[in-house]
Amino acid sequence: MWMGENAKTDTENQDAEESVEATQEQVDEAGGPSVEEELADMKDQLLRTLAELENVRKRAEREKEDAAKYAIASFARDILTVGDNLNRAIESAEKAKQDQKSAEDQVTYLEEGVTMTRAEFLRLLKLHGIEEISPKGEKFSADFHQAMVEVESDQEPGTVVECFQTGFKIKDRLLRPAMVSVSKKG
């Protein structure tokens, strides 16, 4: 019985080979590509696709590097106006000195220039998602404030009494904590 099955399998294999040969002959007669030609075409397509994928990967890596390198360019371009305004404030003060304006006038010009420059600076920061943290009178938060000193105060304990240095955050991430004094029980 075993021999009979083996002989049957050999017959099936021979039939399959004849069928493949017959199909190839039909393809050849019809003028279609041979199996070898199709394999060569598919191999060529595969190699081209792999090369294209490698080019896409390299391009994406270059773009990622450029994005990291120049991400701050927009912010830097905008912040240059603050430098321009500072220069104007200095020039205005020098001009007031040359025109022999009174010391009071000179201080007024300088104060106006610095005030306008600070306002422009804060506007640009906000434009780029950077917000000022000035917590005077608010409840102390270790997430956004750094306590420098505790002082006796008539305010509720844990309240920010004074802000020594303004803090900043980008979106909801802390950039620099506000340096503050905090009230304690008297």
C-alpha cells in the first residue's frame, strides 16, 4: 500500500510538471513574458522600491535635523525687534543728552523707551507660547515658584508676598520658576 501511494505521488508530480510546462508553452506562444522575465521584472521593481525607501528615509532624517537646528528661527527673527527697540531707547537718551534736555526729560524718554520695549518683548513671548509667571498675592506652587525666603506677614500662610524674579513657562511646561518670598505664620 505504501508503494502504491508513493507511485501515485510520483505520477501527480509528473502531471504537475507537465502542466507547468504546458502553461509556459502557452504563455510563450501567446507572446507573454516568461517566468524568468517576470521574476527579473519583479526583482527590478523590488530594488527600485528599496532604493526609493532609502531616499525617503534620508530625506526625512535631513528634514528632522533641519527642524531641530532651525526651529527657533521664527522666534529669533521676532525677538530682533526687541533689540532694535533697545537701540532706539539708547539713541533717544543720547539725543536728549546732546539737546541738553533736563535730567528729568532724559529719564522720562528712557523710561518710555524701556517700557515700550518690555511690552513688545512680552507680546513676542506670548506670540510664541511663552507666558510670564508673576505670582504676587497667589498661593505658592512648587510647580511654578521657587521660595527664596519666608517672611512674617498678615497674609494667609503659603501666599506669595513678593516676586524677586519673574518666571516663565512654555505652554504648560516650566521654563524658569518665579523666585518668590512666601508668607508664614507670625
